[in-house]
Amino acid sequence: MKVESAKIVPVPGASAVAAAISVSGMVEKEFYFAGFLPKKKGRQTTFKLLTSLDCPIVIYESAIRLPKTLGDIKEYFGDDSEVFIAREMTKMFEEYWGGNVLEVISGLKEHKMKGELVLIVKSVKLKV
């Protein structure tokens, strides 16, 4: 994701998607915006569709549902899939972190998340 150790922050703007993409280092040309995923009905179908895409996927998610969504990403995309999380962008408690989905799931146990998040998923099959 980051080559140097410099802190990268987005400029406030109209779109959380654009801000998250600008600091993630995961998107070069194109991405798919999935928005909020279904809570129950249609969730499996949605994940099957998402795994067929050949580009990073941007998802809006709540902190409460994040553990379930990360579990689904692990199940459908695999253990090595890359995940980037942006929280409270351009605000006082702005936070960014990521890694492979197993690292993020493990780190989540010690890291209490609140609020709305932007999640970017990149399958290992992608060369971005």
C-alpha cells in the first residue's frame, strides 16, 4: 500500500469513496462501488457477484457489521485478499488501516471500531 512512511490524508470533499480510494493505494484505474451490502436476503448472491469482478471493490459498512463482512470476505475472496478500512475521514479521529483479511480480522479483536466505514477489498487474483 504505502511505499514510504509518510502520512497520507485525503482532502475533504463530497465523496467518502473518492477520499478512501485516494489514500488506499489499492486502485489504479477502475473500481466497483457496491455501497451498503444486503444485511440478510441476497447477501450470498451479492458476494458471489463481487467475486466475479476483476477490480477492487468499495463497500460502505457500519462498525457493528464489520466483523461479519470481514468473515464473508475471507470466505468468498480467500485468506490472502487485501482489505483497506477508512474511518472518520477528515475528522478528529480519522483512521486508516489494512492488510490481508486474516490480519485485519485478528487486529479487530483488539481494535474497537465505531461509526461508518469505507472498506476496499482487492482479491489476490488482481494485479493492481
